[in-house]
Amino acid sequence: MVNLRNADLVYSGKTKDVYKLENGNYILKFKDDVTGEDGVFDPGANKVGLTIEGAGKSGLKLSTYFFELFNKKGIPTHFISSDIDSNTMTVLPAQLFGKGVEVIVRYRAVGSFYKRYALYVEEGAKIGPYVEFTLKDDLRDDPLITEDALLILNIMNKEELSKVKAMAIEIAEIVKEELSKKGIELYDIKFEFGRITIENHIGLIDEVSGGNMRAYKGDKYIDPLTLEKIMLSK
Amino acid sequence: MVNLRNADLVYSGKTKDVYKLENGNYILKFKDDVTGEDGVFDPGANKVGLTIEGAGKSGLKLSTYFFELFNKKGIPTHFISSDIDSNTMTVLPAQLFGKGVEVIVRYRAVGSFYKRYALYVEEGAKIGPYVEFTLKDDLRDDPLITEDALLILNIMNKEELSKVKAMAIEIAEIVKEELSKKGIELYDIKFEFGRITIENHIGLIDEVSGGNMRAYKGDKYIDPLTLEKIMLSK
């Protein structure tokens, strides 16, 4: 059982609190708050819209499943271990790109992509895998950023950008494949990467759960808790 | 003198009307309407904000100056000739990319770039030449689009994209150099390109005037009419 008494709360995020351990590692405590608007869950939103009992534990369980799978496949991540009872995940220290960049892999034109480009695409059309980047910036509604702007603003260098883009597609393809085994289609998924400082290389950070993706069964959207139950059922 | 009686009005735009000639060429009639908000001129705006007497003729004069310069330098454009008295420019037919794409070359972090990325850049910081693309879409406020999205939405192909990007920088550098001869600094400039159908290659279309750029003398913004006067004075 993880004991948070010896850990310092260093950051309180929208859906997770972050504690620093004496050995340099961190603990992510998953909360029951989820992103959305007006009480409706929306993985594309960037503020907390509602609290769903069990959402934290559910997100942790599914994230743990995926991180263990990625590690088994040799994909670098910040994951060390999880303690489901205390809703915590222990992770390696990681340095963000800039103040945080979200990497979105899209397979269907939904969400903000459709809102921006409705003049050129039907809602739900297959488009991927297509990668785009947004800045984590609540004040400015997580603005879209081009690859060239990531470079000129020194948020990433060219090598890191190619690496992140390739890893995002590789990981999204694994998630897509896992979902498809349960008859579920991945429409889009949002990742965060960092420089894993101990090993000094790029790895997947944050979480990988229903809160970061849009998953559908036929034309029915599968909410995060249901997704976790389906994915983790034998 | 151009006679518009034998020409069909095919499109009425925010700042120009477009007429088709019997020989397949087009006439652009420059209007005195300029883009802005609440009566204040803003080259980054996408609706007509005010009418300035003489703005059309002034924009035509400066555009003519630049198009003649580009043609002399071997850069393909749609320009054939201008008739200043009638506020018209005769141009070759051109096919837009998609429903129109704006190509912005930035040298300083101002306008929508600064609004989006203020977390990472000081207003007015040197950043360029940096190229970005927006879609002409009034309903959606001319959204920013990534290079990958231009490709997957079939708005341009890869070859056209590289060509347009390289041409935009080449042309912006010429304009920047011309302005600097008069002690004026180019902060950013917006172009439109098309497939010039007769010659079947990519060329600069639309106009090149103060309405499409932000120009400064020291820290003083130079409005379009003043810019034309300074640039065309001996």
C-alpha cells in the first residue's frame, strides 16, 4: 500500500494529484473528477465538468493495463507500478515539452477536428492515422500548434518531434488493435509525452484510459467506465 | 480603359468583385471596403469592418507594383495588367486550393499567432520566417490547419505544399526587402496561391497590398494607404 504521508503534493491537476517521493519518483493519485462541460463527459474538454464515483480507480486500472502492455512491447513510458486500492500510480520523473503538449492521433473526423474542418469533411469520416499537437493552456483553450511552431518556439527539437509523432502512431495502433478485439472502434486518442529524465529519453507519460479517447461500438459512444469494464473483462 | 459591360460578375468578395471575360481571363475590381472590426482596420480580420475612400485604388496600385516586380523576378502570378483609373486588375484564371487557403509568413509574433502562443512568446518577438496555413472559412473564423491535414483533406498534394511554402517565403522575403528600403519592417504577410490553369502551375493570386500585411516603422503601425504612399513615392 502506497503511503502518501511521506510524499509532498507538488501539483493538483484537473483529474490527478501529483506527489513527489524522496527517491525522486512521483505518485499520481487518480481523482474521480473528469473533463466535460455542463455535467456531460467530453474527452476533448479541458476543464472538469463532473465527478463520477469510481472514475479515478477505473482510469487507473485501464491505464495500468495499457502501460504494462506498452512496457512489454518495449515502448518507453514513465510507468513503474500501480496500487489500485489507493488509486495511485508510481512513475519515473519526466520533463514536459514546454508547459505540456498534447499529441492527438485521429482515425475519424470528430471533436475539434470536425469543428475546424467541417467545410472539407463529413462528421465521422475516416481520416487516419493523423497526428496533431495542441498546447496545454487552459486560458487559451488548448490551441492547435503546427510542427514548425513547435520548433521555432523551442518546445521540441526536430528529432524529438519525429520521435513523438512516430511513437504516438505506434501506441495508438496498439490501443486500436486492443479495442478492436472487443469489437470497439477507436475514433481518436490523446497522449502526453515527456523526457524521462533518469533514462534521458522520450516516453509516454500521464494516463491512457477512456478519459483520453473516443471509443465507439457501432455508432454508440462507450463511456470511460464502461470501456474499462469491457476491456478488462476476461 | 476596361469595360465591365461585357464581363459577367461571378463573385462579390469582401474587398473585391470578380468578373469573367469572354476570353477566359478575369477582372478583379478593387473596392473601398477593408477588413476589420468595429470600424478599425485589422489585416487579420475576416470580415469587412469599414470603408475607406481610396482604399481600393491604393491597394490596386501597390499590388500592381509588387506583381510587376515578382513577374520580373520570374515568380509565377496570375497578374496580366492593371487599369488604375477603373480600379481593376486583369488576371489569368486560377483554381483555388480547396475553397481557398491563406498562407501566412510571419517574422514577428503578433496577431493570431501571439494570441494562440502567448504562453511561449513575447508579443512582437522575432520568429521567422515562419509559414502557417489557414482555411478561408468565414463561418469558422479561418481556422489554422496543419500541413498533414492539408494533405489528408486533399486540399493540396505533398508537392504543391512544398512548392507553396517555398514560394511564400521567397515572395515574403522580396516584400520585406522592398519595405526595408523605405525603413519599414514587415511583421507578417498573408498570401493566396492557386493553380494557374492556362499554364497549369502554381502561382500567386489575389492581391499584395497593405491590407494583407502588418508593416511597422519603429514601433508605429503603418496603415495600408500610408504604406502605399511611402512605397510608391520616388
